[in-house]
Amino acid sequence: MTEPTTALDKKNDLSALRLQLTTGSEKVQSQLLQQLATLGEAGEYVLREFLLQRRSNPPSWVDGKAYQLLYSSDSPSSKEFLKSYFPTGIVSLRSERGIDYTSLQQLLTAQDFQSADRVTLQKLCELAGPSAVQRKWLYFTDVENFTITDLHTINSLWLVYSEGRFGFSIQQEIWLSLGKNWEKLWTKIGWKTGNDWTRYKRLKNMVLPLKGP
């Protein structure tokens, strides 16, 4: 007959998961985060501890996933933890133009990628200047008005909260691998099929490609 699980067994299991979480690969960490989130308060305690230990380093998509799991939790302890240590999220919202990226961080935390994409365009128009804000779209030449700090903030937000799938840097990698061909890029990342622009259809259905915007 199988012996019933004891409190000591559970403690040992959590200790083993905690060790694997701090030493494992990103793939292993991702799996462990999901597992810990199903273990109730004890598992969320390990997630909170994990985030706190890594707070002094730039956040990765693994941190983003841990944050999202705690953010979606109903645990009062987790809610208070996030309010105390990460009141606006885990990505530092730096801007040389005084632009507030709080709403973008909130949308990406909730994985509302379609809305986040539209807010990203709004923020880029703000970076470009009053003319871009008024017309609500960008010229290629508007990029000259962007600051590295702000672009880094936007890119980090997308990377951290999309498990490393979306972001300017990811788009650049794909674009370069395709010989800087824009038409091939749109097809590769699922924004266009033939003459049909499918960008928001893909975001809505959350069918994530290998890597995308």
C-alpha cells in the first residue's frame, strides 16, 4: 500500500523544485513555474522568492512568466507582494521623453497582444512628435526621432511578457536572416498571407510562430 504524502515529503518536494528552478535551463524553469503555480500558497511562495532573488538583474522572459502567474493569482499574499515590490511590473519603464509605458506593461502582463500592439504604435507616435501623434501612423524617417532608451523599454516589455517571442530585436533577427526583405518578413511572422494582412488575426487567435513580433 502506498504511504500517504506527509508534510515532510511536500517540504522536500518544494526544496527540490526550488533548486531546479534556480539552476535549470530556461525551458526547465518555464515548466517548473507552471508546476509551482498549481501548488497553491506554498508554490506561489517559491515563485515570489524566485522573483525577489532576481530583482537586481535585468528581467528575462522567465521572470515575466513568474510575474504573470502571480499577477493572475487570487492569493492575497501574492497580490500584496506584487504591490509592494513590483507596483508597475518587473520592467523598468525608463523614458527620455517622459512617456508613460504603464498601460503597455499592464496589457502585456495580461497577454492582450492586440491591444498592446496598438498602444505601442501610439507610444511610438508620441516619440516621433506631434505630427505623428496627429496622423496616428509613422514614416520610416520618424525613427530618427526615437531614443535608444525608449526603444529598449518597449523592446524589453514585449520580450519579457511574451516568453521571448515578440519584440523589435526579434523582428530584426528575422529580417536580417531573410536578407532584409520586408515582404518575406511579413509572411514569415504571419502578418501577411498573399495580399491579405493577417496581423491582428494571428494576435487574436494567439497562434504563436517560432518567433514573431
